[in-house]
Amino acid sequence: MWTFFGLSHEYMESLYEQFFLMKYYGNWSLAEMYSLPIGLRNWFFERFAKQKEEENKSSEDSLHPQSK
């Protein structure tokens, strides 16, 4: 739900989650994240998520190789 002044709680929660993950895994500074245009920041975050999924899949595959 949108508030009259400002952004919704849900939007802010998702934004902070995005900032946390970018800081934790990518060592981005808050200034860097805030200064990025929203579209570019979202692209970096989506690309990061894709990379982590690929790494997790690769790790799983190496731990549990399928026998043929």
C-alpha cells in the first residue's frame, strides 16, 4: 500500500534487503548504491542473484555428480 508521503513499508523493506545483500556480498558502499540510477542498481542486483544461483548449482553438481 502506498502512503501519501513517501514509499510503502514493503518497498522500503525490499530496498534495504537489496542494499544489505549488495553490501554483504559485493562490498558496495551506501553512497555507491544510492548514486546508481534505479534501473542500473536493479540490473546489478538481478545479475548478482543470477550469479549466485549459478554458483550454487555448480557447487551442488560437484557435490552430487550424477552417475551414468
